[in-house]
Amino acid sequence: MRFRRRDRLPDEVRDALPTELGERVLAAGRTTDGTWVVATDRALIDSGRRTPWTDVVHAQWYDEEQVLAVDLLPGGEPSYRLAVADPGRVPETVHERVMASIVLSRRVALAGGGARLVARRGDGSGEMVWQVVADEGVDLADPAVRERVDAALADLQAELG
């Protein structure tokens, strides 16, 4: 994916980004308030907020409203919406980066519903990040539920080697 000239970030914006050593900017767009939203190879960055791809459960671009909705892992930061007047390649890049972070995803039936167990590539470290995203109403603190989740995670970890 090439970063097009018209998407070019002003130098002062690029210099102020909270990026890590070796992190690459892949796409950028202007929000409706004139700030920038930037997709890097490791995170989505906007107005001082940095969201690693491993924290994004789902992202959706609403073309008619020109809004990017970002759903995050439960228990962490709240999900958010960005109004983007000039999105550039941000919507496509966000979708690609979220999907690329997922190595394996399995659904497990549990008391009260289920959960999705997800193995994701860590941001830049190469380490695997394991996540459990439970349905609403599933109590992960319940010992029987925890035992089932732990067993399923062990099976998936063994499957990946």
C-alpha cells in the first residue's frame, strides 16, 4: 500500500505523533474538526489517542456519515467514533490492519452464552496476544466458566505451537 502525496501529513503533525521506533505511517485523513487521524502499522492515532490494533475488536466505516466507529476490548478504554471529512485510505487501512492482527479466532460455548478466543500478533514485538471476548451476561469470574475458557485457550495455544 503506497502513501499517496495528497494524504501527506504536514511535518509538524508527523513529528508530534506518539509513534514508536520503526513505526510506519500507512494512511492519514482529516477529521471534521481539522485534526488528523493516522493509521500506522501498529496503531490508530487521533488527537493524542493511540489505539493499538490488538485493542480493536471491530471497526466500521459509515460512508454516508463519514464516520469511523472503533469498538474496543471490553474492560478497557471506551469505544469511540471519529467524524472524518477527508478519510483518504484510512477506512481501508484500518480494516486491513485489524484483520491482519488476528491469527486465530474461535467461538466457545459457555454458561450464559459464549466467548470468542482470539490470538493476535502483538504490536511490533512479535509476541502473541491472547484475548477472551465474552458475550454480555457471561461471567468470566465464575470458576466453571473460567475452567472451560482456560481449557479452550490451552487447546488453541497447543494448536498454534
